[in-house]
Amino acid sequence: MLWDGIETVDNTHYNDGENYYFDSYAHFSIHEDMIKDETRTGAYKNAILRNSYLFEGKTVLDIGCGTGILSFFAARAGAAHVYGIDMADIIDYS
């Protein structure tokens, strides 16, 4: 019994949690929306580039990098090495 009165969960309308999460980031449209959000992307860019002293000569690991936009900002800020890792299929196109 899961909860009082609930014996099982019907998952026929849902993907399993892990795959659903990563599959939702596999499509170009979500990444296009995020990159086109000038406020969001600009805030990340400004935060990284205005604090470039934190990145200069360092190794950066961008976990969940998607298209790699933040990895590019880290490289532009002077990181010696930048590694972008993503489990979603978008990585095959980035």
C-alpha cells in the first residue's frame, strides 16, 4: 500500500521519472526558448563575465550543459578547460 486507499500508481500516462526529465530537455525548442530569453541568458553571461577572475585559469565542469551556452561564457571568461556534460539527447547536436 502506497497511501491510505491507494494500492498502485497508474503510470500509463507518464514516462518513468528519469527518462521523462531528460527527454524533456532533448528537444530543440526548450533550448531555443531558454537562449532567446534575453533576461535569463544575459544574467548568466553578465554574472560569469563580470566575475571572470573566478574562472581565469580554472577548470570548469558544466553538468547539464544543454547547448553549452554557459560553457562558452566560462571559456570566454578565461577558463583554462571547460567540460560540458549532458544526459539529454541535445548533447548530440551541441
